[in-house]
Amino acid sequence: MIPYAAPVDDILFSMREVAGARSLPDWDDALAADILGAFAAFAEGVIAPLDATGDAQGCRLENGRVRMPDGFADAFRQLAEMGWQGLTAPEEHGGMGQGPLIAAMVSEVFSGANHAMQMVCNLVPGAISTLLRFGTPDQQAAWIPGLAAGEVLSTMCLTEPGAGSDLARVRTRATRDGEDWRLDGEKIFISGGDQDMSDDILHLVLARTGRAEDGVKGLSLFLAARSQAGASIRVTRIEEKLGLHASPTCQLAFDAAPAQMIGAEGEGLKAMFTLMNHARLDVALQGVAHAARAHAIASAYAAERRQGRRPDGTDAVLADHADVRRMLDEQRALALGARAMVHVALVEMETAADGALADVLTPLCKVFCTDAGIRAADLGIQVLGGYGYLGEYRVAQTWRDARITSIYEGANGIHAVATATRGLRVGGGAGADGFDALIGRLADDPAVLALRDRWRAARSAVLAAEDPTELAHDFTQLSCALFHGAVWARIGQTTDDEGLHRLSRKVLSGLGADRFNGLGAA
């Protein structure tokens, strides 16, 4: 087994030099490095060693309660005592008051060390943001301090047996009970729907207050706490999954469960999107973390594993062979480029006057970065050969854990449709215009600019199409390739590392616009 080592230097380089975080007025470079370094040390020493244990043991359901694998409760206690659960919570509620850029760096390290545990813990920042934006002062006072202190963990309860990505089919019902509400229905695929790490769980539940025919307009968002619900919220099963064995994916039954509405009636989806937008970029970072981890394992193994002979007759290692170097290069290009895409998106969101550009960048990051994590893990298995297929080096677990990221928080095909429809029209096209301008700011490389010309033609073709969904996949792949190429041009401009210069040239040389000749061609 190759121990987890947080890619601290790569993360700081990406955020500082590529994304330009130093230009932001609230960025404290020394503080950011100190926070990331402190969390990395904790992750490497406490969280990462539990990853293999959690994968082997999984979670179990005993007498209606979920039991986490050995060591998870103690690790979470340490995490909470050090204040990490309150990283982004306001100081007046007991948090550290840090912004999304530092949170993103910490989240990537958390996912790389132990994705399953991160899944259970990292819906808290989104829950806090939702409470701050839509909650009443009483709701904020009741829940944010506990979330920040690690006394409470949170869930996002959207999916139902007949309502996955089509939330208009949600049937969980909310009925008034005096000033509060009661929830009846069933939710499935609820990450961390129960666990024995925190004292309480706050469920954010999407439920119907209007008529079924009202679709999403009849949905409202509710707070339902395990401590207040008693037996009216039950875990009926935990799912057996390909990966993330230590993240309990629960089926929950609500039987007249007491709840409070958060936000306005009928605007549940609007409130829930605060959670979902946070979660989608967090999932993109999970993909980054898996790509980086797969490359770390593969490169370490390839540097040591003897295979064949060098031209001088001495023993060669795997990394001496051209095909292995090709795969290692692709892994590193995916990991560094995907990370830079998310960091650039986050910095742009900090400076943007509106959310139009975020509506374009978020799905692109989600699609590219999750695919990158899966691809890099698959390459890692190939580099290690038979040992990659076995469990010893755990790159197979990296692939299994990464595989869900292109499915949850909106399947990547759904994000492709969003890119080709709403993404091109939001703000009267302002989001797409902002993306076009961003590419120009990032890169002046001829290959990038040629691909941008093809993207512009493709944009016009998609806008003119009778059914843009037919072009959605290809257009999104083109948009992702353009964004990835632009950040690699930026990496090449900002680094003194000859290895990164070489990799930048390699990425850009493979960026030819002829890859997309069937889309938007004259």
C-alpha cells in the first residue's frame, strides 16, 4: 500500500498562480497555506488510515441504526474538536468564517484521504449556507452552532423511488400541524441518512405542499431533525454499493415526522439549489482528488517496479517505458487540469457580478472532473497491471469510489443538457459570453484560440438547433476540452517547472480543433 500524501504544493500552485486567488481582496495567502497544511497533516495521520478499514468493513444496520466502521466515530470526534466542521460557518455562530476557496482546498484533501467519510461530513457547509440564506433567525440560532461544532451532521433528502432526476415526481407530502408541519413519504439514496458519529442529524427534505400537478412549483424545503422525530423517521435499509462502502446510503421512511419549513412555501427547489450547487462543485473536487490519488499510486509504483531492460542493458522500471509514461502523463494532465478548472471557476464566482457564468462553469467542472477521476483511476489499474486489479495498492478502490461521481448530484448527461440549453441562454447569453471571455483571459495559445473559434460556431449551431439536446453531449465535451486546454495554457505560462512546461505543450498539441469537426463545422 502507498500511504496517502496530500498534494499541498499542487493545490496551492493551482489556486495562487493559475486561478489568481492572490488578486482577491479577502485572500490571505499565509493563512490559506497554514490551514491547508494543518488539515493535510490531520488527514494523512487520522482520516486516511481508516479508508481501507472502511472499505473492507462497510456500514451495518443494527436495530434500525447505522453503525460506522471501526475508528470512524473517534476520527470524527477529533475532526469536530479541531473545528473543521465549522470551517465556513460564521464566527458569530462558532465557526472559522473561511470562504469557499479555502473550503475547496480542504475538501479535496478530505476526499483524497477518505472519500466515504467526506461524504458523510461535507453536506454541512451547504446546509449552513442554506440556513443563512433562507432560514429564520431562530432556525439559524438553533442549528448552525451545532453544525459548526460537529454535534450535528446533515443530509439532503431529494430522491424517491419514482423521482430521481425528475423532481417534479416527488410525492413525499407535507401537511400543516399548527405552526409546523408533518412529513409522510419515502426517500432513497440518502448519503449519511443515519450514522453513529454525531449526536444529531438535520435532514433537509424536499416535500410537496401543493398539488401533484403543480410539479416542482408545489415543492417546499423542510428541516427535520432525528432528535425531534423519534421513530417517525426510520432507516428501512442501507444500500450495498460498488464503492464508498463506509458511506451509508440509506432509505428513509417519514411517518408524520415533525418538520419546519425553511424558505417560502412552493420555493423548495430554489432553496435546495443552494445545497446542490455547493455539492456539485464538491463532487467535481472528489473527481480531482481521485485523479491525483490514482496518479500518485501509479507514479510511485512505476518508479520502483522493475520491468525489462534499458538500452544499456541495465534493469528498467515501468516508468522507463513509453506507453507507461504516456498513461502517467495523461493522469497528471487530468488531475492538474481538472483542479485548475475548479479553482478558476471558484475565483470567477467570487468576482462575478451575477451567477450567469457560474451556471456555465459548474456543470462543466462537474462533468470534466468526475470523468477525469474515473479515467485516471482506470489508467492507474492499467499501469499497475495485475496488482492494479488486486486490492493491495487500492487503486481499484479509487476506481470504485470514483465511479459514482459521474452519477450523483445530477448524472453527467443531465449536466450536458443543462449546458446546451439553459447554459447558453441564461442571462440572455451572458453566461456563455462570460465563458468566451474567460478563455481569452486565460490563454492566447493558437491551439486554444482555434478551438474557441470552433466552440463559437458550435454555440451558434446549438442555439439554432430544433432539438439542442441531440448536440448536448458533443457540445459539452467541446466546452470541457476548451476549458481544460485554456487552464493548461495558463499553467504553462505560470510555472518554472520544466516537467509542467513539457506537459502543457503535450496537452496543447493534442487540442486540435479537428477533434470536433462534426460540431459547428461550416
